[in-house]
Amino acid sequence: MKKKLPSLELILELALKNQLPDLIEGRLPQFPEIDKREVLRLCDVLQKAEYLEIYLAKDGDGFPLPAYGNYINITVQGRDYLERLKQNKVWRRALGWIIAFSVGVATPLIVDWVKLLMRVFAYKHGITP
């Protein structure tokens, strides 16, 4: 089974709900396919950005390992960032709907416009349909 990559939004959301330790330790059945190493890597990134308070150790290669005793806390900056991620998601969806609607409306108009141009071209050059 191919592992899925977690998102920053998922990690911050689970930290907010105090469920991130469960995700890291594989105790959340709704996320069995999440890559735990990627979760830890993103936790390290979020910690360095001061969005997450978490105790992490490093292995010999410098990769983060959980060493926190189940202490994970989302910071105020992390909450603000999570809120911005959610707002951006809403705007991206709205923009997608607007574009889809515009393309749906514009396509028939463009087709009619091209047909009109073809008729004008044919008329000017004496071509009969």
C-alpha cells in the first residue's frame, strides 16, 4: 500500500485536537496510510517555524524522532497559520467554481464567435457554405 503524504493543515488540526501523538504512533484508524516519517519531518518544520511545540530527538542521520512524552502544543502563531490555510482553501474552492462557471458560459459564446468569423471570412472571399 502506498503511503499518503500528510498536509500541514492536517498536522496542525490534529495538534489542535490533541490527536497528533496518536497519529505519530499509528493509533488513528482513519489515517492508516499516512507516512509517519513525513509527519515527523513536517512536525520538525512546524516546530522551527514556531507553529508547534513538540519535543523531537534526532537519529544518526538527523531525522526527527518522537521524544516528547505525548507533549505537543499548537502555538498562537500555529493557530493563526491554520486559520489562514483554511481561509485560502475556501477561496481556492470559490475561485475554482467561478472559473468552471465562466468557462461553461464562455465556451458557447466563443464557439458562436468563431462561427461568425468563419462566415464573415467566407463572405469576403466569395466562399459559399
